[in-house]
Amino acid sequence: MLAKRSILARLLAVAMAGCVLMTPTGPAAARAANDPQPYVKYYVVAAQYQGQPESLTAIARRFLGSGDRSAEIYHLNTGRVQPDGSRLTDPGSLKAGWQLVLPWDAAGEGVKYGQLPTGKRPTPSARPSGAADPTPKAVSPSPSPSPTRTGGSPRPGATGPKCTATTGSSSRSDWAQLRMAADSAWTLTRGNGVKVAVVDTGVDASVQQLSGRVAVGADVTVGNGRGDTDCLGSGTAMAGIIAGDSSVDGSPVGIAPDATILPVRVVRGSGAARAADAANAIEVAVSAGASVVAVGSHVDLGDPAVASSVATALDHDVLLVAGAPTRAVTPPSPAGRSGGGALLFTGGVGAGDQLAEQYVEGAVEVVAPGVDVASLGVGGGKAVSNTGTEFAVAFVAGQAALIRAAQPDLTAAQVKERIRSTADAIGTAPDARYGSGMINPAASVSVAVDDRNQVASQQQGNNGAALAVILGIALLCGVAVVFGLRLRRRRYAG
């Protein structure tokens, strides 16, 4: 007992010391205390848009794909002081020059990313119907703006739409890569031979850190296009998190740098993907041989057509990694009776474990970095910072690639279980907000989960056997003592 208490006391002391060491102090703590306002997606209200007054419903329809989401924009901005000193109180009354914070999945011409500008801004002039937005496409917190790429490669026989990508802020933090510590797994596996599909905005194959590992892919929005170009940037950022290499000094490296990326474009502009395109994209990814499919935020798994395609994919030993739902949905199940496929719902978190979005309670199965995550931008691969659940999805997809390369005999369902069972618990696992906890790529390939469970069972059995022996010896000793006392009494009686 004393030995056990001594061991427990030592463990408690180590834990307390760890807590002290992990507490920010000095310059780091000062920077955290003086950290500027967070980076957000936002839109500067114009006097008119295509000849009509601006409204929250129209803005939600334009950037989020549904006018019903105007309430989200309202709740993000109600009470905020605008540059002219007024506040948003009436959803139907907007003033030119106001800065509206948008949900993270907002996309389209006029959506900006960065810190909200301070001070009064000049009132933007009304632009005629069909005219381009004259305002800058991105706000960068440093003198070096985020890289842009215009004019993607068009499909044969047609002219591709010109676009300007805004993948995020040029201000970056490597906290996510440091916390993942994927390099600890690279002595065992780097994801070689595993094909990971990125179902999102396409992937810029010209980025050096992805050179030679991006397949042509597909653009389902046009029927016969290729997916290895990217106008919007989120698909390239996801690919960088999954498989970016270290060919550029100082560039963030992906979880599985030897994996192959299969880009499947489902959107070219703002809003959600069409249900038919999203469903087709998943089927294309599976038929092209992807064993891991990373589903971006443009795909609505709650749509019946998409759910049907997911169910079919689950019959083909494919692990689909998708963002945890922010509204109630019925998770798709395999269309057949077997196949070994699995669907893994992922939540995004920040460095302080704050959630990237308000997920349905109990829907998150694991979490991964999804706030202020460093990755690759289009048109040169410059490191940029991004926030969104789709980037957490990319981290989990990269981890799945490591496991599938290291343990090719595992089914997708077993890969999912390995990801969950090796996650680092946040709170009590499973937790209603964090699921099994933060993913741990190195542990998922270095720890033999089945062997570990077997060892634990053997230890429990050995402990039980030892206890039985001890009790048996104690019982024999007791009998011997009683027998000795009786003999002694008989001698005195005689």
C-alpha cells in the first residue's frame, strides 16, 4: 500500500509540474494577452448590388447558398459597432460601408478574410448590374498580401472562368503541425501508395510542395473537366495539410507527405455544391481508387442524393472523413450488408481547444486542428492561415493515409476505430463536444491497438491470478494458526 501511495504521489507531482510547464509565461503569455482581434470572413456592404439594395437574405443567398441562413449573419453582427458608429438592429436595413462578419463557409466574390479594419472606411460606391466588385479580394495583416492565382487551366475546347483565390491570411501559426507531431510516425510510414481524394474546390497541382503527387482528378461541375487547378483555394489548403512536403524551407508539411492526392472539384464559385455534383463527386472518388475521401465543407451530407452516394461508398472499404454536422442529420449507412467502409465525423478546434463551429452535440467523433491552421496557398504555395472544419477533416484524412499505408490489411472501419482509440481525450471521453478527443497520428501507427488491449487483458488476468495466490496463502496461514492454537490448548489441558 505504501509503495502504491508513493507511486501515486510521484505521478501527481509530475502532473502538477507538467501543468506548470504548460502554463504560458513571459513573452508568449504577453503575446497571448495582447493578441489582436481574430481573423474572420467578412463582407463590406455596398450601396447596391446588381441594381438592388443590399439585404441579409440576398447576402446569405449569394455567399452561403441559402437565404435561410441570413439569421446566422444577423446573430454574428447584432450589437457590433459599425464604422459609422451605428449598430445592426434591423435585419432588413443595411448601410453602405458596414462590415458584416460571415460564417466560415461563406465564399464568393466580395468575401474577405482577415482582421476587421479599424476606423471609418469610405463608403463603397454602388456598382452597376453585373459589374465586378472594385474592392480588394483579401485583407492581409502584413505588408505581403496572400498569393493569388488568376485564370485556371480551362478544359479542352472551352474557356475556363477567371478567378482570384483567397485561401486565408498570410499571418501564420504552426501550432497545428507542432501539436500533431506527425514526423514521429514517418520512420514507420509516410503514406506512400495511398490515394486520398479531396472533394472540394480542386487542387493547384503547380504548387511545388505537392509536385508529382496530384492526380489529374475531375471537375464534376462541367462533366469532363480536370480537378488539378483551384480558383478558391480551400482544396489546395486541404491537400497541403494532407500531403505537403518539405521541398520549400519553412513551409508547413503535411501529415502524409508521400500520399497521392486525387482532386475532385464540386464548386467553382460561392455556396454549397449542387446535390447532383456532390453525389457524383463521391462516386468518382471511389471509382478512381481512393481509399480515403476527405469531404470539404461545400458538400451537404444531409441531402438524400449525397447520402445515397455515401452509402454506396461505404460498401467499398473506403473511409470518408467529413465535417461534423451543425444541424441534425441522419448519418448514411452502407447500402449493402458488408464492405468495411466507414464515415468519420470530425470537428475543428483551435490551440485552446475552442470549437471552430457549433456542432450538433454528440455528433463529433474526433477533433483536429481547424482554427488558424497553416497550409498552402494557390499560385506558388506560400504559407497561409485558414480556419474551418474542412481543414480538420484534412488532418484526419492524412492520418488515415498513414494508417492505411502502415497497415494495408485493415478495413476502413478498423482504420476509423484506430483513429478513435488512439485519440487524446479532451474532458471525459467520449465527450459530447470533442468525441474521443484530439487525433494522435504517431500513436495511431506506432501502437498496436489489438496487442495493447491483449496486453491489458493479460495484465488484468495476471493481477487476478496473483491476488488468488495471495488469498490462498493467507487462507493456509490462517488455518495453520488456528490448528496450532488448538494443539497448544490440548497440551495444556493434558
